[in-house]
Amino acid sequence: MESPSTERKAVIIDGKAIAQTIRSEIADEVRVLSQNYGKVPGLAVVIVGNRKDSQSYVTMKRMACAEVGIKSFDIDLPENVLEDELINKVHELNANPDVHGILVQLPLPKHINEERVLSEISIEKDVDGFHPLNIGKLAMKGREPLFQPCTPKGCLELLTRSGISVKGKNAVVVGRSNIVGLPVSLLLLKADATVTIVHSHTSDPESVIREADIVIAAAGQAMMIKSGWIKPGAAVIDVGTNAVDDPSKKSGYRLVGDVDFQEACKVAGWITPVPGGVGPMTVAMLLKNTLDGAKRVIQQ
Ligand code: GUN
């Protein structure tokens, strides 16, 4: 008879609790900055249009600022705003000494050239780390960007704070987006992992993922990664936030990750839940980047 005790149970990495610890560390530092210099960090959060998901992310970011004492500058622009108007707003924020970080929520409406907008943000205020110069420095050996992108930085922080070493490990990143897949691959490489990226043209993703000591799932495909694809004992960081229909919920949907969590728990060594894993860390890292940007200016 199969004993249930032989079933492996992964350590669930509690991103919400880790993020809360980081937020209280940031609140302490903001208080000290305010006492010593009479100034607080400022973050401008710019949103264009009415996308429901973007609005809820932006609301979370603004509320998190208030909780730790960061002043948030709320810029809400209509869906049909002209690219030049948005860029003028970015220039205005670049010149405002009370603003230490500028975040333009993505995606932007189709008529706006995202690349142009992101390139206009001053690299000293690029708390998202999406400016081509910051990404370029992230990619190069011996160079350091002023800011690392928030979600990738949050993934690495979860590994570090869970005692999982990256050096020399096989890390597989599933997805190659500019926001997560690509920059998290670069961060893992900087941390001396052997990095493989799986994407939509990879011929046999399962066999690649099965070799991974660390899996970063950022494909945006609900429960795509099955337990049989995971190497026993691997660390699984699930960045996916996918809404699936669930008539038992009042909202009619629930959020699931890119990994089949229930089954993967029996195989993985560590795993992040969705929600409550990577999501809260993205916000915590945004606050950290804003604090670091402000310290560079205020303490100079
Ligand atoms: N859209 C989804 N994730 C992010 C993020 O981390 N930053 C910005 N600016 N937009 C996003």
C-alpha cells in the first residue's frame, strides 16, 4: 500500500509575508530619511486608459506608497491621450525634484509607442528598470543598472530569503517578455546560474524544464506546467496571474498561476502560490527602488 507520507510536500514560499517584512523595513528607512533630511521619497504612477487589470495594479502600488510614507503622484490620462502629451508629462516629472521615481503602467494603448515613452524617462528615476540603458547595463558583465526591474528582482529576493542558492544551478525561465522573462534571465545569469529560456518556439519544453533546479514560470498560460515536468526538489517561482472561470466565486473567476500548483506541491522542494507569491514582491521591490533612488538624491 502506498503511504501518503511518501508524498513530497514542497515548502510554500509566502511572498505576502516576505513582502510585508520588506515593506516595514522600507517604512523605517523612510522615517529616518524624513527625520534627518525633512524629505520623503516621491513616486509618480502614470496610467493611461481604463484597463481593469492595470487599474487594480496601479491602485495597489499607490496604496503601498501611502503605507510606507512614500508620496505618490497620481497621473491618470485618458485612453486617447496623444503620445506627445504623455511624453510632455514624463518630461515634467523628470524635472520635478520631489519625484524620485516614475512608473508608466504597461501595456499602453496601441497608438502609443511604448519604446519611445520608456526611453524618455530619466534613467535616475526609472524605478521599473525598463529604460534601454538600464536593461543594457543589466545584460552586460561588470556593469550595474541604476534599477533592476521589480518582478524579476522580487523573484530573486524570494529565492535569497528562502535560503535557495542560485550560483551554479540550472535555472529555466519559461517566457521571454521584456517585463519578466528576459530581465529575470539576465538577473539569474548575473547571480551565476546556468540559464535556459523556454519560449513558444522551444520544441520540447517539458524535457528542458525537467532539468531545472530553479523554474521561473512567466509564460502567462494558466496551469501550463504540469507536476511531471518538474524535477523533484526543484524551486518553482510562479509569476503567472491568469484569470480562469469559477462559477463558485462571487466574481465568477479565480486567479491561477502558470504551474499546476496542487500537483506540483507533491514534487517541488519549494513553490510560490498564486495569489500571494510573486505579486506582493513586485510592489515591495517598486517601493525599494523608489527609496534607493530617493536616497541617491537626498543623501548626496
Ligand atoms: N505591467 C505589468 N507589470 C508591470 C510592471 O512591473 N511595471 C509596469 N510599468 N507595467 C507593468
